[in-house]
Amino acid sequence: MMERKPQMERANVKIYGQDYTISGDKEHAYIERVAAYVDEKMKQVSSVLPNGSISELAALAAVNITDELFSRESLVDEARNRNEQLENDARHYIQLWEEAKKSFLQYKDEAQRAWDEKAELQGRFDSLQGEANELRGRLQDFEDRLRAAEQERDGLNASLAAQDESR
């Protein structure tokens, strides 16, 4: 396929009272808008310098238009730099978010493991507590049996002592 060259547009315009034919690859309306802008700038310069020649007015209008261009380019550069900074900041905050999310998930897993371990330890504690209670009960039985045996012994000793005295 062959590339088509943009069609050249022609516009008859009036700038500061003089007729010009301007050709360009932009649309007709755009060319007229540019010419009207230059015309307005020349009229603004002539209001400050009413006796200036057309070439002086055109040169000063060109300087003013160029100043506007440079100012806008500077604003565009500032906006571009600010946009880059914002994009960098956004990437940084996304990275921080991802790290925080990862840390949160790790802490969540650790907390779950801690809860699981606590439940296991609580189960073991309860089991040991039951065993301890059972052993306490058995100890109490032994102590009761020991007291009963001691009382029986004391009774038997008293009986023996009474028999020895009676003899």
C-alpha cells in the first residue's frame, strides 16, 4: 500500500489588514485560526507601539508569540515532570502496599499458627489437668487408706499395750 501524502490546504487570510494565502497540511479552519491569532497579536503590539512599521509589529508579535510558546512548553515540561514524579510515587506506594499486604498475610499465617498451637497446648494442658486431678484423687485415696491403716495400727498398738499391762 502506498502512503498518501496529506493534502495541502490553502486559506486566504487577512493579517493586520493585508491579504495572504497560506498553504499547509492542516485543516483550513486551523490555518484561519492561526492567522487570526497572529492578527490579534499584531493589533495588541500596535496598541502599545502605534507608529511602528508592519515589520516591527510583526517582529514584536513574533517575539510575544514565541514567549507564549516557550512559557507553555515550560508548563508542559513541568507537568510532564510532575506526572513522572506522580507515576514514580504511585509505583512506590503500590510497592509499599504489596509489601504491607505480604506482611499482613505472613502475620495472619503466623497468628493462625499461634492460635492452632495455643489450641493444641490448651488440649494438652486440659489432658494433663485431668491426669493431675486423677492423680490427686488417687493420692487422696492412698492418704485416706494410710490414715485408716495408721488408726488401725494405733488401735492394735493400744490393744497390745493393754494386753501387756494386763499380763
